[in-house]
Amino acid sequence: MSRVTRVVIVDDHPMVTEGIEAILETYDDINVVGTLNNGQAIIDQVDDLAPDVILLDLNMPDMNGLSATEILLEKRPDMRVLILSMHDTPEYIQTALSHGAKGYILKDVPTEEIKTAIDTVMAGQQYLCTGASTALAPKTHDGRETLTSREQTILLQLAQGNSNKQVAAALDISVRTVETHRKNIKRKLGISTTAGLTRYALEHGVLQGTGGL
């Protein structure tokens, strides 16, 4: 008998979680062990639920999917995170993958494709739905250095209006480290002002709103 994969679905839209759960529960080798509606909830409960795979919405209240992914993988490095999103821009997809997500699925895919995605990441491979793969295909050379996962996190914090001191406290690092990352981010992006960083974050899908999509 094949191993049963423990899955948690995290999305702030009940219709989404209920629809995915209904499909996945038809498979004998899938056990949906929880459905939650925000990132903080799964962080609080991940040790109790012990999922193999988390289907995680990108835009949620309280904590967005990017921040949640980073924290979850620090707690349980062997877990697989699959991002669910309505956004098919390369920036969203690349940012999610840079934060440790093993796959990216657009919400308009046939629900059965989510089962394929789960099987793929459980086999140790990355999974991008067709729409996500297509979005990334033309993005080969844009003349801009890629931000590291930590730089993406700090950019998100700065774009939300947090000071260097507040970012340092939130991420438990020194103010000097934040200042160094900030300089590197500005250099890589060719941006000289904090307002410019905020605008970049908004335009490139790094800055998530508090409302769900």
C-alpha cells in the first residue's frame, strides 16, 4: 500500500479550500489533515498537523504566503510548500520559489492538477503549472541581479514602511545587517530611495496587500 500524503490547505476563501479538499479526499493516498484561513494559523499548528505538503495561498490577512513559507520551512525543512495564486507574473512566481516553495499553481487550473503537483513535489521535484511555466519562459535576462530570499524579506518589510530598527527587531538581526542588505537591494535594483523601493515592491508583486486574492 502506498504511503498516504498528509496535506493542509491554507486559503482565506472557504470556497477554494472546500473545493480542493473535496477533490483531494477522493484519492486514497491523500489525507487532508487541516484547512486553515491564514498564514499565522498554519505556523501555530504545523507541528500538531505534521503535513507533508501545504497548499498555501499567496495573499492572505495576518500573514502573507511568502513570509509564512519562510517561517514554515525554518520549522520543518522537509515539508513541501505549494503556492496557490491568481497571479501569473514572473515576479510573483520567482519570489515564491526564492522563498523555498516547491511549486506554484494558478487557481484556475483543473483541481485534479493539484494532485499531480502534490505527487511531483513528494517525488522531490519542482512543479510549475503550465501558466506559471509560460510566465517564466521569456524571463531569462532582464539585466538585473536576483535578490536573495533574505533580501526579498527585507524589501517587503521596508516597503511596508518599517524602519531599519523595526526590520532588525522583526527578523532578529542587527541594524547594521539591515543597512547592509538595504544598500545591496538598492544597488541590485538600481533604486536610490525608499519610496522607489516601495514602488518597485508594489509593481513587481513583492508587497502583498492585507486583503486576499
